[in-house]
Amino acid sequence: MDEPELLLPEKAAAYLGIPELTLHQLIAAGTIRTVFYRGVARVAVYELNRYLAHQPAS
């Protein structure tokens, strides 16, 4: 059901390697933006890549 560039929160969290609850906290804080597509909130892959690019190297 996911579009290639728009992920449901569960898949977006897996993409980032974080728990889904953490992703929802990032969304609520405005750190990661969502879009509504077909009536469901989704996260664009470019938003995830933008978030990853601004994380300190581990």
C-alpha cells in the first residue's frame, strides 16, 4: 500500500532504525514532517534522509 517515496509511519521508523513511538515523537515535535496521501499520514523518504543527514555520526 506504500508508494515508493511515501512511507507509513511503521515503515518509516524501520527505515530510520528507531522505534515507531520515537518517530511519532519526532513528528509531534515538528522534527519530521508528514503528508496526507489517500487519507493517511505518511512520511516522505526525502524527510527521512534530511533527518538522517543532520544526525551526528555514531
